Amino acid sequence: MSEYKLKDKGIQANTEYTSAISTISYEVENGLYNGLNLEQINKQLEKFQRDGKFPSNLQLVDAFYDSKTSLSGVAFKDTTTGRVTIGMAGTNLDNGVIEKIKDLGADASIAFNGPTSSANYFSQGNQFIANLKEKYPIEAITGHSKGGRDVVVLGVAHNIPTIITYNPAPITHDFLQASTSLFVASPLKMGERSFKNADMKQQFLNYKGTIVHMVSNKDWLTSYSDLGRALYIGDRYTINNEKSHEVTGFLGKNEQSFIRSALEEHTQLGQVVGAEMAQAVTKKRLKEIKNLKKKFLKNGSTSLSASQEIYLDAAEAEALTEGMKYTLQEQITDLKKMYVDEIKSAGTLWNETLESARNVGSHLSENELIASLENGGVTVASILEKPMSKSEEALQKLTAIEESYDVLLVKIREAIQTQIEADTELASQLGGN
């Protein structure tokens, strides 16, 4: 068999990376199906990069293809951040009749059964993501069509912070499930299906990340899905580009501008989000520091210089402090929201109390109403001022905690920079790092 050549799908060097990964995932699947290994695929991707046909900061780190189910996935590391985005191909019609049948069978299963992340269909996908988590901080997962549906199920199950889909299939379709239950599902199967759907919906309720669906206004899949009770989780953004279902429809200039704007406004891509990602980033940085120490010692040195020790200690302190900040950030954000809500609730409660009093004592003046309420122990201090004061004090303490980490990080980074500027040999070693 001749070596498969990855097709040029219209991706450019400046293509937004989730749409680039969603698009190239089909060609990576084609390469794996046709016998290419990761090294061969990577060489072709590197040529695309040299020719300006793929973002230069994306490095292929892993991929898989499950011949039993036709499920496939690919992972790219952003070399500027060290974080990984996973892409999963949708229904692929390029790989022969048998593979088409597998993909179409999976499409039917989505519509009629709504398999969960624990289904055999997702077995290799679960393992793929679990293996990646051991090595990299995973920032996002993305996919098109059936791949869009797959990444929502897997992204939620593995708590991946950001899920981006393009013209995705729905999670389930209640109308189609109900209609098939009448004809083909035994009571046992119906009960099993209901249990799986309930379990999956509970996972969605527990998920704290962001799900964004990019949809073309002429996408036939979305139009048909919306006719019945299709289940989509997340926020949908419709691009009025008069294009249909193909993933390449998102690569145009106007589409790319729309995608970048929506993702910048509604996601936290490029940031460390959540405790799990914070721990993965910290683990990666500590490993890099350990490798740097080995580099310092590899030239026959038996001990580190004073400058090297100071630098490594400071770098480790920076990594741990930043990791702790990001680990706590999600909890701090949740607590801040709670206290802001309590302040709003206190104001609402006081206004409702006054309104009720006005309705009962319509013959009284405002001062007389307030005096009557105070005689009954209902005061502006007890309902409004004290709760607001306590919540505002708690907010100030939380803000002080955030600022303390920022101040400490600034001091550590200043110490690192001072050390580098004072030691030209250390600066030279780090420059070649």
C-alpha cells in the first residue's frame, strides 16, 4: 500500500487552533487507517507548517484509531504554553464502506440510544485521555459532527475545562429514543436506557467547565435535530455564513473572526482553570526544573553553583506558589459569587419587607412603617446592613488572599531576574534551555 498523503483542507498558519484541530483530526484518522504511524503523520504535518498550512505552535503528541468502532482522537500540544488540546473526528466517509458503516452505526446509536462515556464505544477514547493526563495539562477538547457529540460526553466525564464543538450531533434525541422504545426496546432495555440518560445528565450538572457550540446557519444536522427533542448541553453560537455541515466551512476569514471573538468572550482558553489543570501544570513545571538541574550537572559537575541553587529554589517556589494560587482560584471564585449573591439577596429581602409592610399599612407614612417594623424587631440593620457588611468583609478577605499570592509571585520573579542579571554564566545556560 502506498503511503497515504494527508490532504490539504484549507487550514492556514493563523487558523484558530480548535477549528484547525477539529479539521485535521479527519486526516490524522485517515492516515492511521491507511497504516501510517505517528512519526510519518508528524512529518507530513511539519511540512504543512513549513508551507503555512497549519499553525506552527501545534505539535502532535499522540493519536489513536479504534478499528472496532471507528472512534479516533488526536492530541496537539501548544508549544507556547505546554498545554494540550484533544480533537476527535466525526463521521468520516473517506475510509471505505466498512468504516462508513461503523461511523453511521455510531450516528444511529447516538440518535436512538445515547451511549454514555462508560459504553464500549468510548473505551479507547477514555484510555487515550487518561494516558494524556499522566503527561500533560489538558486545556480543551474539540470535534465536529459526531466528533462534537463525542467530545462533550468525554470532556464532561474527564472534567476537561473547555469543550468546543463544530456543527455537533446532539447528546441524545428524546423523540427518536421514545419512538424506538415502542417497537424494539424491552422493558429491561428501556430501564437501562433511562438510567444511563439520568446518569449522564447528572454528570452534566456536576460539570463546571465551559461548552461552546459553533454552528453554521445552514447546517442540516442542527436543523433536523431541532425538529425534535434533541439534547444539547452548553452555549450555541450561530454563524450566518450560509454554509452547510462540513467542518471546512469554519475556516473562512469571517468564520475565523467570529470564532475567535466568541471564544475570547465566553471561554478561558489560555488560562489555568480548575484545580486539576493547576496540578497538572505545576507537575509539568516541577519536572522541567528537575530536568534543568540535571542539565546543570551533566558536564561533569558534582555540585551546583550558588547561583544555580538560588535559581532552582526560586523557580520551584514560583511553580508551587502559582500552582497553589490556581488551585484555590476556583474555590475563591465560587465563594465570591456566593457572597455577592448574599448581598443582592439582602437588598431584595429588605425591599420585599418594605413592600409587604406598605400593603398592610397603606395608611401609614414611610417613617411610621419603618418604626412599626423596628418595634417588631425587623430593622434595616438586621436584614440589610449587617448581612451586607459581613459579606463585604468576607469578599475583602478573599481579595486579600488573591493579592497575597500575586505579591509573592512578583517578589519571587524579581529575585529570579536579579539572579540571572547578576550571573552571566547562568543567563547563558538558561538561554540555551
